[in-house]
Amino acid sequence: MDDPVTLRTLIAVNREFFDSRWSEKDLEELVNPRFGVVSDLSSLVERLSAIRAKDLADQAPFWIVECQP
């Protein structure tokens, strides 16, 4: 991913599209997690981008992989 998700971006999106539904404290947790349970949003977006970039023609369906001895 080229640009990391920033707190400033999340605050702007929250304000514009969600009428400031979430607090800045909650949004900060997405950018810089302190609890260690949830990955930061940038990491999740990067992982999703990597999955989307894979050529699915090279991937066997799950049930075929699972059923092979």
C-alpha cells in the first residue's frame, strides 16, 4: 500500500460520512492499537491488497485441498 491510513484521514471520513459517530479515541485505536488484540487498519488494508493481487487461477479450491490424502 502506498499511503498508510492516518488518524487525520479517519477523522475526516468519520465526520464526512458518519456524522462523527466514532470518537477520536476509537479512531486512534485503529491507527495505533494499544491493546494488542486488533491489527492496525493499515496492516489489514495491506493484507487485503495482497490477497486481492493473487491470481486465483493458481489457487486450488479449499474443499479439494482439504480432501486430498
